Amino acid sequence: MFGLASDALIFNPAQQREARRWLQLGVAALAIAGLFALLLVLSRVPQASDFFPWIDFFRTALVIHVDQSVLIWFLAMAGAVWTLGNSNNAQTSRLTATAFILALGGTLLIALSAFFGDGKALMNNYVPVLQRPMFFISLGLFGAGIALRLLHSLLACNWKQLVNEGSILQVASVSSALAVATSIGALLWSWLDIPPQISGQGFYELLFWGAGHSLQFAYTQLLLLAWLLLALASGVPLAWSQRTIRCWLWLGVAPILLVPVIYASYDTASLESRVAFTRLMQFGGAVAAIPLGLMLLYGLKRAKPIQTVTKPLRLSLIMSMALFAMGGILALMISGVNTIIPAHYHGSIVGVTLALMGLAYLLLPKLGYPPVQGRLANLQPLCYGFGQLLHISGLAASGAMGIQRKTAGAAQGLDSLAAKTAMGVMGLGGLLAVIGGILFVWIMLSVFVKGPLPTARQSAP
């Protein structure tokens, strides 16, 4: 239905209305994450940590920041993509409306759970948790909302059309939905398979290990979709046909077929299972990202000078690709449990975040809003991107000196000038990134407050 050119992205009023809600939810999650990120950055800058004696609050804030900025922001944008990738239903159904309400309620309650209860913060990978009833109820509400939206997306899909002539948007939409569905299945399998004697952080580490690795394939599909649409919208020529790109997108999500094989072959609590999922992500995640990334680099080299109206889109694309590539390079340098690990995943995760920020800018006029342009819109991806490059560079240098991850204050062991300098660079980059994040939220909220253009309002039934 939708051609290769981004100008062909035309959506019916019901799609626009629902996609606006998911986009607004994603921006709200980033705003919440930004507030907690500011506390995180200040608590790790040398000397400034004296004003933050609550190390437990540091961990609590880190849990909320990660869950809002990664899990909720990414899946909210997935909700928008799933909405726009399927036009079979002209009206929003009760199922999709219920899905959004559950996701919204879960998002807000997760943030509030940081201030209620005294359960311990557990820093397990992928979905860190607070051992508080309110947190788990909130997380369950959000998960139920995503599962319902996912179910509707897969049930409403025209599979015959998708296979024969599906657009890049449709293929990325369905393939990311399949990856999220696989992640939900992995979560349930882990929950049933974990030995009853395992509890605490070890339990949640195992619970989210397979599901978290599976979820990365959904995020990569969203990243690649954003890259492709941003490239087309900003005048970057693509060397391959739509059919070839579709094939690469399907190949990119194909490794999730190995997820049930891993569960069937190894016990969830075994070292073999953990290694298998690590290898799956290391090698499977690059199947489509590397060839499509190289194609886009070639296109950027051939592209005409950037135009003013599409400058925020091109800059978002470039900074996203740089950060994602740096995250991949740092993954090869990981040795031990130090800050090179967060440097790696900050590069990869922020690469996805910047791509989705650019996609949000691109979608605004498609959803009836005015386009974003001007000095502030041009500054935002540069500030956020360069800030994060400094941030992860400081983390990587600190990790090379043995600074441990998930620590704050005196626990970091900043005994040398070089270590303090590296963490100072990390703090400066983090503050710049926070400013860039605030700029994005400000730009988006300004557009949301003004509302859709009159023509878009009149087109709604």
C-alpha cells in the first residue's frame, strides 16, 4: 500500500488518531526518564555525589530511568508503528483503546512507584525492577496493554498482501510485532522453568534474559525502519529496491526462530542458555543492520547537500548511525563487569532512541501536525548525539581503568586523576544528552499542545 518514498505514507483518520496517542505516550515516557536521568548524572559526577547521599535512591532512579527510556519509549513507538503499518481497520477498536489505557496507566504508575514503598531496587539486565507491589502491578498493566495492541496488529494483518507486496513499513511493523510476541513467550517460558530455589536478583536476571535478548530484534527492526524512512525523507538515495530491502528486514528478524530451540535445548538457569542467547544477539542482530547500514552510508556519500526543511531528519539519521556503530564496536571490547558494558549498550540503545526521535519528527506531518524545523530542531539531535558520544566515551575510558558498573559516589573508586577526568567527561556528556532529551520533549510537547492542523481535525470522523 505504501511505496518506498516517505511521501507515500498516507494514513486514514483512525490511524492518525491512535498513532498520536502512542506517540504522546512515548514522549511522556522520555520526559519521565529525563527527570530521573538528571538525578543519575549528578549523582555520579565527582564531588557532586556529596549532595546525593541516598545510594538506594540512585538505584531506584536508575530502575525507573531504564524502564521508561528503553522499555516504555521503545514499545510505545512500536505501538505507533503497528497502528500505521496496518490500515485494514478504519476505526479504532475497543481492543486497541483498552490496550492504550492499560499502557498509559502502567507508565504513570511505574514512575510513581519510585516514591511509594521501600522494596529493594534490583539491577538485573533488560528490565530492572523494584521489589514493590505497586511496581509489579504497574509493569503488568503496561505489559498487558502492549500484548493487546500486539494481538490486534497480528490478527488484523493481511498476510497474503504482506508476503506478496508488503511495504517496508508493513514488513517492519509485522516483523517487530513477531519479535515482541516471541519475547512475551520467552518470558512465560522462563517463568515456568526457573527452579523454585532461585530468588531475588538472580530470579529476575533469568526471567528477563531470554525475553530481553529476543526484544532486541524488535528494537533493531524499528531502528532500521526509522533509518530507511529518514534517509528517503531527507534525500538520501537507496541503492537497493524495495523488494531487496524487504528481504533483508525479514532476514533480520529470522533469528528469533532459534529462541524456542534454545529453551528446548537448555535449562533456563544453565550457563549454556545464557551463552546461547548472548551469541544469538551478537551474531543475529547484525544480519540486517550491517548490510542496510552500509547501503545507507553509501547513500549518504552520494546524497545532495541537506535541505533546511529536512535537516533535523538527516542529522538524526547520521547521529543515530554513529552511536549505534560505536555501541557495536564497544561490544567487542567488553572484558569483566565494568563501565564498558553500559558504554556499549548506551551507544546501541541511544542509537535506537535517536532514530526513533527522528521518526517522530518525520511522522508529525503525517499525523496532521505541522512539521518541525528551525534552529532548535537542528540543534536537538546534535546536542543529544554528541552528548551521548562524550558520555559513552567517558564510560568506556573509566571501564578500561577498572571502574565498576552500577555504582555511585565513593563506591566508584575514583582514586586517580585520569579516572576522575574520565567520569567528568561522562558527566558533561550526560548533561548535554539530558539537554538534548529535554529539547526533544519540549519540541514535541509544543507541537502536541498546539494540536493537529485544522484540516486534520476536519478529516476526523
